Amino acid sequence: MFITFEGIDCCGKTTQAGLLVEGLREAGYPVIFTHEPGGTEIGEKIRHLLLNRENSQMVWLTELFLYLASRAQHTAELIHPAIQQGKILVCDRYTDSTLAYQGYGRGLNQKLIHQLNQVATGGLTPQLTFLIDIPPQVGIQRKASKDRLESEGSTFHRKVRKGYLESAGKDPQRFCIINGSRGIQEIHREIMTTTLGRLKARDSLISAKQSRLS
Ligand code: TMP
């Protein structure tokens, strides 16, 4: 089971992803928690290049290719093997971030981004994506010191949010939109209930298949 967390900067998704990982581990599930950009040694070097405010001269295509390079490494080195081993993998950001930020935010070609995402991941798609949705002004107010992307203005973050909501509208089976303006524990309970529901449905499907085979 591959679960991702998405949302605009400072929406609270990292906190929620961490709480879900803790909850699932307590329930006895083997879980790997990772993030993008980064998640591998090479990926973390790319992350530093991407988020360093000194790199203000970075052009948008360079930015796009760096996110994809980090993802290609991450998918091959960590995500794909973990899923093959039957683990639950929780990832803080994945392909939907690139479509929202570089596609909707920067205005780069969305079809091209979709194709490049397919190449970088070998077509690996999450089964469940939590979109933590907050208005951009709430996110901006939440953080004092900002990295290169977080320093973008509210117009940029409005476009990113629109991108996320459109992606979620196109794939309601995978996306679960969470109102991120509520309290941490209330949000966590909703995410935990949804995930456990999906895991139970998956487990009963697997055991039904196994009993048909035996
Ligand atoms: P983080 O703050 O969630 O760790 O993410 C780092 C920043 O990178 C955040 O501003 C979103 C941005 N980002 C993109 O622009 N495109 C991507 O594909 C990813 C994964 C992140």
C-alpha cells in the first residue's frame, strides 16, 4: 500500500503523515516513512540545491528536472523495493506536487509533466493520497522562516492549491481531501479511520483471493 500526503506549503501534512505512521505502527503494520524531494542520499543533495534560497537564479525547467531526478532515485532505491516487500509506504509529497507546483504554479506544460512523472516513477501511482487543504493565507501565516519555494507569494500558492483540487476532482478514488484548518487530533482521527478502512478492504480482498486459490 502506497500512501502519499500532499498540500500547499505549511498545510500540516508532514505532522499528519508522521502521526499516521505512528498510529499504523502501533496497530502492528510495517511502515516506511519517507519524503520528497529527498528520501535517499542523492535525493537529499538534490533537495538542498532545490530549497537553498541562494539559488534564486534557478530556471523553472532546471527546477522541474531536479524534482524528477530526486523522484527517479527515490522510486528505484526505496519506494519500489518497499512495496515489493509488502510494506506500507507513507510518502510526504510525490508526483502530484510536481503537477501542482511546476504545472499549475509555474505554468509549465502539464501533459509533459505527467509524461515525465511516468518516466521517473515507471508508472508507480499511490493507492491513497491525502490532500490537506488550507487557504494559502493560513499557510503563509504559519511559518516565519521560509525556503526558496515557500518564499513565493500568495498568487503562486493559490494556483498550486487550484492544481491540487483539480487533480483530486479528476481522481476521487485515490484522493481524500482533508480540511486542514481544524485541530491536529481531529484531522488525525479522520486520516486514521480512512486508512484503516482501506487496509481492511485490501486485507479481505487478499484473503478472498487466497481462499479461492486453495
Ligand atoms: P516540503 O516543504 O514539503 O518538504 O517540500 C519542499 C518544497 O518543494 C515545497 O515548497 C514544495 C516543493 N515541491 C515542488 O515544487 N515540486 C515537487 O515535485 C515537490 C516534491 C516539492
